[in-house]
Amino acid sequence: MKFGFNWLIACLALVCLATGGAQAEVPSSPSTPGLSEHGQLLWEKYLQTLPWERLQEDCKPRIIPARGPYRGVATLLHGYTACPQQFFSLADKLSAEGFTVILPLAPGHGLRWTMKDGKKIDDNSGFPTALPTDDRGFGKVYAPFVGDMNQLAASFPGERVLGGISVGATIALHMANAAPDIWNRQIIMSPLLDATSNPLRQTLDAIMSTGWNPLLGALLNTDIGWGQGCEDERSLSYVQTYGREQTRAGICQFKATHAMAVGRYGIETGKSLHPTPVQTQFLAVTEDIIVNHAGLFKAVERLQGITPDLFSADTVGGDRYPTAKICYLPSSNTICANNLKLPLDQQQKPCINHSMLSRFDAPNQNKYWIAPLEEKLVDFIAHGEFFAIDEQAMFKKAAMCAGFPR
């Protein structure tokens, strides 16, 4: 039984699509700025856990060395079904600011596809699964990865900064929550957290609470994935139609159990958050149906030290609570849908994607926002400057980020 992209968004609203552009591999070496001998051993140990020869080229994890005076390290975590490719452009800018950038590959991601009857068949066998008792249960997969990445970052001197998109943002929150003394600040973009309002997740949770049965097995093994749109993004001929030269890395196909795993992982991570000294900037998109906004506000309030069950009338992320702040980027799903029918130079604003920095998840889209967004991300990651907000424009409980056309 197969379902397309629209079914997944409408019913699951759990995971993100994230991509980027290609770039030559930058291998780590003992001379990488900030990377000590101990850090080199940790990095090599991590690489040895990966099926290197089976990885897509733009999915291979890498370390981008700092250029100029060394200041610290930034660890950037890509989104679901995506790859380190997503952060190549931002990593280059951070490198110029004196940061060595770690671009790891999330567990189970980035494997090469095979061809059958002229179609790509993705290998998603390494993805975390929904049942925590499975060998690939989300708890058994994400927790070791979080520990490994924290140890690696801790081996670097100077400032340590963390960032992620969607499920990568959830992993980042887990990392900083587990070891707040390691990190100076973190940028959290479109995090997947509390998804309790999702009806399919509630149904599956009810079935799972009764124990394993054939219905549960059938549901969890349902093929879903992103559909033909994602497959097109991996086609060079399709991408070149829109003046692009690089295709999307990562995968397009996965099962319900994989989507359920990241959904449940987000819920558990959100519940575990506690007040933090780590300077945290949250970003989200206004009409993003993948992000549960109530769950996002709860996460911000937990980091701020507010009891999230006692929702106050105050907005989250204001100067009253300086450690964790949030602002929203403007987007209209209607405008985005209409834009796909128009030439790049005729498309309207605002239209910003859930994955924000993805340059090739929709090659027929004018991504006007990426350049100013990267500039502001560098200001926060490298210099600790929170995003400026428009105090006159609000979305639910949070202010809009200043500097983005509405």
C-alpha cells in the first residue's frame, strides 16, 4: 500500500524534507583547526560506524576546517531524509568566521539507492523504528549518536555552537539538554517536538499500547515517503529545467514506522527539556503544518524555566526571558502552491519552506529568503546576536522575525 506526499503531510505531519547543494568532500585531518588528537580519534571512531562505501557522496559526514583565526566549533544537524549537503553553504560562511564545522550524518541516513525497472529504490533499513524495543528503536539509535556527538564537540576548545533543522533540531535539543555545560548557544529551526494533536499518531499509539498484533505490523510497514515531487528533485534533467545544476541528496522513500519513530522521539525530547544556560534561538515558519506550534511554545517555555502547563498571557521569547527566544518567518501555503505554477521571476512572497536552508527541495521555487537568513544565522552562531523581531507583528504567542518580506 503506497501513499504520496500529500497524504503524509495531511495525516502524519511528522517529518521534514531537507536538502542542499553539492560540494567537494572536505576530509578531517590531525591538522584541522581545533581538532585535537583525542578529537581525531573520536571522529575516526564515528566514521568507522558508517557504511562508507554505500553512502551518497553529498551525504558523507565531514569536517569543514576554520579559515583564519580559530574561534570554536559548530555542529550542524540535517533534517529527516536529508544529508550534510543541507549545510554546505552555511558551513562555508562559518568557516570564514573562524569556526571549524562538524557535519555529521544522522543515523540510518544517506545510503545509495538501487535501480529496479527504471526506478530508484531507497535503502531505509537503517532508519530508527517506532517500537523502542526494536533493535532499531528510536531510543537505541538516537541516544548513542547524541552521546558521540557531544563527546566530539567537547574535544574542541573555544566556543561550541549547535544547530539543526527539523529532526536535526530535535537532536540538537537532546544534545544540549544532555550536556548543557558543553554548549554556548544553539540555533533550533523548525523542530519536531510535541505532535500529540496528530490523529494518526494517536491511533497508532492506542494500537501500540495493546501490544504487537497484525494490524499494528501492517500499519507500521506501510510505504509512505515524499512521492513523485521528491523523486523529481533527484533527477538532473528536471533540476536543469529550472536553471539548477545540482540535485537533491538523501532519500525519498520510507515507511510509517520510520515517520512514527521521529515523531515519538520528538515527543520524548520535548518532555525532557529543562531550563538551560545555553543561549537558544528558535525559528519556525508561520504556516508550517509539520511543526506543532503549541508543542514548540512548550519547549521554549521549558528552556526559559516557565511551567508550560500554566500557559501565561505573556509572549514567549521576549526580553523577560533572555536565554531562549523565538521568532517566526512569514509564509503562505497558498502562495507557495501558486508559485510552483509560475516562472521563478514571477513568484510572490512570502513563501518560506519548513526546511528553510534547503536549496534544492523545490528547484522550481525562488528561494529569495536564504541569503538574508544565512546572514542572520551567522550573526547568531558566530556572534550570539539574537534575531531582531518586529514587535508589531505576531504569530500566535511569538513575534515575527524582522527583515523578511510579508
